[in-house]
Amino acid sequence: MSHIAVERNRRRQMNEHLKVLRTLTPSFYIKRGDQASIIGGAIEFIKELQQVLHSLEAKKKRKSLSPSPTPSPRPLLQLTPSPTSSSPDTVKELGACCNSPVADVEAKLSGSNVLLRTLSKRIPGQVVKIITVLERQAFEILHLNISSMEDTVLYSFVIKIGLECQLSVEELALEVQRSFCEEIGYPRSLGDACTIDD
């Protein structure tokens, strides 16, 4: 009898742990509700989180080893007052969209930060590619939010413009779009797909 009770308790604990694991893992990593799919999806999610962690640790290490830059920063975009605004201090919200069959990319200037959003089908490792693009272009990631619904994922970044940044908002949107298209084989010349919003 005690063996049956122990086994029942073990199964109950296993089911509780699987429920918690399923709630902690974004739904697009878990294809079905069976135990193997939940564990496999959690493993895939943890591996992607480890890649993000390694990328951020490497960036932190590079920052600590390199002296802080002293050149004056080039502005990301020149802000011009909006003709409809009543106050001369109000500026247009500048942004750019770069859409392709693979992903929609939107970048908007918000004060000294940029709001970057990408909407696409889930592509394993894509968030790491976007982070690599941002780091390479001297952006600092302040916040990242990942939302998913079935096989579609929305990455929302708040990024700080670094002193060495040499990109416009349109160029940033294009570079992020290219990170989606490189592996799939779409052409690198996506300029026609990008538009500037005023």
C-alpha cells in the first residue's frame, strides 16, 4: 500500500511541476500538451535564453575592457518641430517601417531611446540575431518584451542610442529586417520595403 501511495504522490508532483514548466515557457515553444513536448519546448526556450545571456555577458565584458568613448555623438535623426504643434518644444514622432514577407519591422524615436518592434513567425534564435545587430550598431538594450500567439511572435525592444551609433531609424529597421532575411535567402536589397513615418 505504501508503494502505491508513494507512486501516486510522485505522479502528482510531476504533474504539478509540468504545469509550472508549461506556464513559464512561451506557448510557441510547446507544440502539444504531452510531457515530452512540454519538456522539449522548455529545453529549447532555456537554450535560447542561454544564448541571450552569453551575448549580454560578452557585451558587458567588452564594455568593461574598453575605455569610454569621447567623440561627440552624431544624432540618430534631426528632430524638426511639428507644423501642427502649438509648442515649439514638441517634435514629430519619427520612425520607419521595413516590411517583408518574413517580418514586419518598426523603429520609432522616443526621446533619447528607440522603440523597436518586430512581428514574424517564430524563427529559433532570431532574438539573438536582433540583439547582435543592435550591439554591433552601438545600441544598448534597456528592455525586451516577447509576446506570442500560436506560431507568431512580437519582439518589443526599448533601446538606448549609443555614442558610436551611426544609423538612422530607417537604416536600423533595414538592418534588423536583414537579420530575418539572411538565413531564409531573401535578397539583401530591401530598400523598397522600408518607409519613413513622420
